[in-house]
Amino acid sequence: MNVEQNIKVAVDAIVFGYTEGKLHVLLIKQKYGPMRGRWALVGGFVKTSESLIDAIHRELKEEAGIVVNFLEQLYTFGDDIKRDPRMRVISVAYFALIKNESVDLKADTDAEDARWFNIDELPQLAYDHQKIYEVAMNRLRAKLTYQPIGFDLLPKEFLFSDLENLYSTILDREIDRRNFRKKILGFEMIEETDKFAEGKPGRPAKLFRFNRQKYNRLVRDGFHFEI
Amino acid sequence: MNVEQNIKVAVDAIVFGYTEGKLHVLLIKQKYGPMRGRWALVGGFVKTSESLIDAIHRELKEEAGIVVNFLEQLYTFGDDIKRDPRMRVISVAYFALIKNESVDLKADTDAEDARWFNIDELPQLAYDHQKIYEVAMNRLRAKLTYQPIGFDLLPKEFLFSDLENLYSTILDREIDRRNFRKKILGFEMIEETDKFAEGKPGRPAKLFRFNRQKYNRLVRDGFHFEI
DNA sequence: ACAAAAGTGTTAATCTTACACCCATGT
DNA sequence: ACATGGGTGTAAGATTAACACTTTTGT
């Protein structure tokens, strides 16, 4: 077979993290190429004998030294044929969430220029990565309301107020504490631990834990999460 | 830049149609290649200087002579590196809906072997197209409940009973006629015409029409469709 | 004792569900 | 007059939304 085509395939990941009440995105400073010095998403070219998912896992490891908590395909960007000025490149973008941003970004050799950016203070991004970021934000907001992905941004044990805060930060709306708690607890997929938060003023808060098995069982039985 | 990569990029479309109370999928009989004689989705290789969306429009025209009513990216299949036995190919799959299947599939020269198949009588499909079909069915069912895409499968003017039937066929569950009508009419995005269905037994049914402008206005004002 | 954040219930309003009979037409 | 599919309303139940005071701790 003779296919006259010269298109390169890349993968890019937009990784969200949440700490201190703020949503962050992981960016890498470009060392080479036409976008040298600009910040960009984690990503790179796919190898000929490598699956897309392996490629994105490899890039996450090589460029940032991280293993994410949630990863799914976001969208394939290939309508702007000049999105990479050097040649025709299409990018299969992935959407990722990570629990603890404190993972040492410098753990890996290639990762000297990996940093978390608050989404309110993003620098100008390379290529069409601003567009990818926007699509990802929409996905994050939508998904937060119908899948329990908030737990993939919080530590294993978390405060109810953190969860509530995460929702009101990302969805950008106020949430009634009582109704929220009632609803979430009503799902019966998160459970109390016997631990309490320390080192904060005010009444100490209970720590909770998400039980994914219970959630999976509920889904199997036709349950549908919805905030 | 020197990228050592030899991956080809294809686009494939899964096109759904709805007639006589049944859901159909458009398939093309392969004339050449390792899958000769097998039925496959509309699709082909992307040209180096062609956007993905142009590529899929071109294939729909060349292989089936159709223009679809709704088209969006579905998923990019690129994890099975042997999905095409000849070489590494990734496929950006599109999801399409068409209003009137009676469009003449033979209108175009290349389309001699294009046919609609009832989804209950699908033949064995080429490549990983069975997988693509399954992902598309899930998307169709999910989307039907939160976006008014049912109207993209019906003629411009349709009976309420057709709409109801479409929903109960695709979602595979019974629908209460009164509640359904009340809900849909309550959205105020479909309107009565002054025409009636002819040539059917029983009381003649009013024809209705979907008003996309009204729908768009509602969405802009924060409305969320949900069946 | 006061400042700070956590924890908790009730009521009204809205939305959803279940359900059965009459209507308009063709034969 | 009967067969066929179209059209319509109401009441009970479930869900959601609004709302404020008490508890526990540290200083």
C-alpha cells in the first residue's frame, strides 16, 4: 500500500492539580524548537510502535516524572494545519487529574522546567495549547457535575470543606454547605474516618475517604452521580 | 526537524439514520485491500494539507454522496497498533446523524456499495470498526438524553409519536406518552405546524417542527436539555 | 470570652411519576 | 359501529432549595 501522507502524530496532556484551594495546570518550558522558552503542555511525538496511551504515559514520566490519577482522551486537534509551524502535526490531547501536586516535579532528569501554574495566572502558551486548555476546562467543569472526579484531585483523606471548596472554585458558584453534605453523604460512596484535621483554627473537622468500590457497585446497579 | 515516525492518519465516520422506526448505520463495502469484500465505516486517509474535518466531509461525499446533519468528533482509535494489518494507522472517528436516509446513496460514482444496515442486523465489520460502532452507540444513547439530537434524525416536520418512538427505540425503554409530551412541549423549542399526517389509520396527528434558534437562545440563557 | 470553622433539620416549592379515558379519522 | 392511533389532566410522591443556630476547638 502506498499512502502519500506526511503527518506527524503527537500526544499532549493537560494535567490539573488542586492545592490550597486553587486549581493548577502543569506546564513545561520548551527547551528547543520554534517555541523555545514558551510554556507548553506535557507532550511529544508518538513512536511508530507505541500505543497512544503508552505514549502519553511515557511523556508524563519523562517530562515531569509523574504518574497521574485519572487520564482520558480529550480531543484530537488536527483542523489547524499550521498549529505547528514546522510541519503538519495532529495532537491527540489527554485530560489528566493528579491528587497531590507536591509530587516532586524535579524527580526526573528532563523535568527541570516543569511547573504548576494557577489557572488565573497562566502564561502565554505554545502552539494551540491555549485552545486545548479551554476545551479541557470545559470538560473538567462538565465532568465534575456528573462523575465523581473531584476525588481524583484531593488527597486520599480529605475534609468535607475541601470537597465543597473544590466544587465551588471550579464550578464558580456558591454551594450550600448543608445541602451539599446531605447530597454527597446520601450517595453512600464516601465514608468517615476516625481522624480529624489538625492545625487549623475552629472546630476540628472529620476526615473522609472516597470508596471507589462502593461507587463502582452503585454504577453497576444503575446509579447516576449528579451534583 | 527530524521526527522518526511512520504513522498514517485516517478518519472514519459512523453515520446513523432512522427510518420506519428503526435505527440504521451506513456501511461501505471494501473494494480493495486486506478487508476486500467486508463492510466498513465510511473513511479514508487524511491528506497532508487537509484538516480532519475537511477529510471526513470529503469521504462522506466521495464514498456515499451524502451531507450529514450533525457531525462531531467521537474518539481517536490508536491504541491497537495492529488495527490495520498493513501498517500503523490511527483513526480519528466521527459521529454523524442524517435526517433522511432516502438520500440517494448511489448518487456518487464511488458509492455503488454503500448501504444502510439495521443495527440489529449488522454484518461483521472490517478493522476495529465494531469497536467504533460500540463507542458510537454509547455516545448516541448518552447524548440523546442531554442534547436535542433526536431532531437531527427526523425529517424537518415530524409527528410526536415518531419522536417518542425514536427515544424509546434508541434508549430501549418505555416512555409515557403524556409525560413525554408535557416535558418536550414545556421546553418551548418545538412548535406546531398547521399540517397533519396523512395516510395512516386513526386520528390524524399534528406535525411539529424543531426551532433551533429558540433552542440556542435557551442554551445561551442557561437552559439544559434533559430527558 | 471570643474568634473561627464544623456540624446539623425543617419546611415550602418544584419536579417527577403513575395512570385511563375520550377524540378524530378510515373502513 | 368498530378499529386505530392521537390527544389530554390530576394527584401522590420524591427531590431540591432556602435558610440560622449550636458545637468544638485554640487563643
